[in-house]
Amino acid sequence: MRVTSPVDILLPATGVRFAESAHATGFRMAERADPFHKILYVLAGCAQLRLAGRAAVTGAAGTALLVPAGKMHGLDDVEPATILLLCFSRRWLATVPELTRLWPAAVTRSGGGLALAGSMRLRLEASWRRALFEQGAGRQGGAAIVFASAADIVAQLARAETLLPGLAPAERIRALLAAVAGSFVEPWTLEEAARRAGMSRRSFTAYFRTQCGETFWEHLEGLRIAHATRLLREGEHTIIGVMFSSGFNDLSTFYRAFKRRRGASPKRWASM
């Protein structure tokens, strides 16, 4: 059902509520201030957030719009939008001390909106989907999954990297390298890397090789194998556990990459 006015949100005792709002043509939310924080994720269409004291932020699909509690704001559709909402209380935020630091950091860095790419979009959408299902299913452990999904979304938005289009290509590559260094276990693709660097796939491939002396895939593999090596050295993980924790999806690929980089299979290397 598509609505022409905002959905009413009543937070439960847990302090967290996920919701969905599919907008009809002409949707407009008059300015208001809510007693809770909220994240509006544009799943489809395009919406503009008006946030007091800041320039309006226009978000197409894949954009997270962040609204602090008590902040006057309004929302207009540029195109009929479908919005996923995460609303949470100040009290809930304080249940995990680190979240009280991560949320303000995300709001400050985003300027009210974060356009997300590739794997992060998929991850956040999966968290929302899972939380919406568990919230209404009434199954054992459902409340814990909803809590964890909300915390994961806040944390992921706080660490989201935004690469400025005004940067020179070399600076974009350096910024991307920093982002990959902290997320090499995620399912990166060449298309996502190029998009995050603000380049076409062809230009990105050429600039990356020129600046780094290797391809993007070679760099990503190197980070994963270095991590796998550290885990094997610790001796507290199985080979399958090392493979999984290092970002590989199957043993054969992991074995080939490890032997190419270290000259021996993971099992043999660990026993040396």
C-alpha cells in the first residue's frame, strides 16, 4: 500500500523499530522533530531530506538519510520512493557504548546523506530484510536479531567511505586503498572498486596498475593471503576457518592463491 503521509512510528520497549514506507505520487512530509534517531534508506525512487541547519540532501536508491533525535526535518519525493526506516531511542544507543560514538560520527561525516555502493548496499539491505522479518515473526531470538541488525547498520554507516569526485585520480586510488585495507574480507568486485573511485572500469584498471604496480585483484588477493598467514601463524584456526575469515569462498581458490604467494599449501606452511 502506497501512502501520501508519513507512517506513525511507536518505539517498543526495546527502543528499536524497523519499518517500510512506500510513497504514492505527491508524498510530502511536513517539517517535524522526532524524539528518536532515525535512518531512512531509499530502496527505490528518489527523495530529498530537508534537515534544519544543513543544505537539503537528495538521495536516489542506495542512499541512507540520517536524522538525529530532536532535529527538525522534512522529506519530499523527487520520484515516488520506497523508504526503509530504522528508528532507535537514545536509551537504546547507550546500551552499546561504542554506538554513542559511532552514530554522531556517521551523522557528521554524512552531512545528512550517504550514497552507498555495491557490497555495503547489499549488506544493509540484507540486515533490513532480516530485521523486518524477525520483528514480525515472533520467533525465539527474534528481538536479539533485530537488536544486532540495528547495531550493524549504525556501525557500517559510521565506517562508510565517501570518495570525493573532486580528488585527482592518484588521490582517489589512495583513498580506495585505505578503504580496501579495512574491508578486504568483503565481496569486492572490480565494478564496485571503480565506482568507489569515481572512474570507469577501464580507467580504474589502468590507473590502479600504474600507481600500485599490480592489478586490483592481485592487491586484494595479497591482503587476504597476508591475513590468512597471520591466522595460520597464530595456530588457533582450522584451514577452513582461515579461508573463510580471509575473504575466500572456496578451498581450491584459497589453496591456489596461498601456494602461489607462499610457495606451499596452507597446511604444509602451517607445519613448517
